[in-house]
Amino acid sequence: MASKGVRGLNEALRSLSLSSQTCREAASHRITPSTFARSMATEAPLPKLTTSVDAEASWRPATTVPLTIFNFPSFEPQRLESWSAKHLHLPLRRDILHLAVVYEGDNTRQGTASTKTRWEVAGSHKKIRPQKGTGRARLGTKQSPMLRGGGKAFGPKPRDFGTKITRKVYDLAWRTALSYRYRRGELLVCQNGMELPLPEEFAALVATGELQEDLQRSFKARWARQVLDANEWGRRNGRSTFITTDYRENLYEALNEVPNYGRALDIEDVDVKDLLETGRLVVEREALKEMIERHQSDLITRVFVANAALPRTPESGQVLVE
């Protein structure tokens, strides 16, 4: 029995030595990478990524915009000019336009409303009746705010409703309004000296004194309606605002007779609100130039430039096609 036990023990030890040798051989065996190579059917090529940027093909914003100069009132194009994008192609900023319109409205208010207090109402300040004994309500003077004809309690007094706005923001609002009109095609620029020509027969009748003043006004009104309707600037297409550098007698008098068709303003009477009210703007070229020159304080650099030939502000008005 002892020999059987020893024999079994030897067989067990022999089996353990074989298993340990097999593990060592397995650990020493390495699998080559070619065993797990992907087939061509499942392998996808990697995209070629480039980080270099072509400087010539990069996007650059336009620095100038074209502007057509028309003849008035025939509305025939005369030439094509180049104007700076900082003058006529600014993005729409409703907040800046709102600030400018409110600023102009506040400074337009007169603020002359005034009422009298009880101490400013004329009359004796004697007590109306005794405090007691009459059976009626107690009253003081007849200037009391509770009585008819008395003073006003907490009434309005002359005051200044004007507000303030920075000059650069206000100038930006001007050019933003013009840019808004330009992008919508509602800014029409005409040659200098824009005037409404009248027929020669009418001028002859006026010279001889055969037309009374009422007939002259009615003829100018009818003539203005015909001209505006022919160019689609009249009442059906929205009123038009004409802006000139000086007073034009025929144009101003004719448009005063037909306020539903349009109005004419001198450059000194134009505000930001006027640029946004009507359907379109018909502006003289010189008037547009002057408005932009007055309202470009945010574009003027204060850095000293040694070369005086360099422009300090964006240039506009260069002729492209004539």
C-alpha cells in the first residue's frame, strides 16, 4: 500500500512539471503583427488633412461699393462711382438708430408747459370762512388746489427734456441709416442742382401774367404728381424725400402742394429720423457728400501721420464709368 502511495505521488509531481513547462513555452511564444492584418475589403484610407491656408484665397470684405449717379427728373444713369463701404455699406444696428431717433426727439421738445401753484394765483390769501360754526367743510384760501380757479398741485413747469449722446455714436447712426437705404435700393443719388423743370408754355404764361397764383400752384402740383408717378416715386410706391444743398424754388413749391407724394428738405433740416420715414431718398450728390463728411468723426484718426499724402478718412466719389 505504501508503494502505491509513493507511485501516485510521483505521477502527480510529473504532471505538474509538464504543465509548468507548457506555460513557459506559451509565454515565450510571441504572435507576429502580420497575423492581425486587416483585409483590403475593410481597410479605409485616412483623409489627407492640410493645415496650411492660402492667403490669396482667404475671404476679404469689400472696401468699396458702386453708386450710380442719375439725372433728374428723367432718372437716366449718368456715371458709376466708387464709394467707401464704411460710408454706405455698414451693418444694420437698430439699437444705434433708436438712440439717435430718441435723442433727436427729446431735443426737439419745447418743454414750455407751465401751471401756477397756489402761491402764484392772484387774489387775497384770506381764509374763506371760519373754521367752525358754519356746518360746512373747512377751507383755507381760495387758491387751494381743491377749488375751481385755484392753483395746481404738482403741475408741470418749464424744463429741458434734452438728452445726450456721444458724437461718434450719432455719426455712426447717420451712416447706418444711409447704408440701410443703400442696401435696400432706396437711396437714389442725382446730379447736383436738382430742380423740377417746368414746361416752356407754363413759363411763358407766367411771364405774361395770364396765370393767377392759384392756377400756378395747381399746375405745379399736377406736374409734380405726373413726374413722381412716372418714376414710381409717388404715393402708390411710398412717399419720397428729396434732399438738396440749397433751396430749389420749383421743386419745393411743387412738393408743398402734394405732401402725400413727397417732401423736399434742405440739408440743414435733415435728421436721422428723416432718412428712415419715407419710402426712398432722392439726394443730390453734393448733399450726400456733405452729410458723410459731417458725420464721420469715428473714422478720423488722431494719430499723427508723417506722410501728408495719405488720406485721413475713407475716400468716396471716384468715377469708375462715365
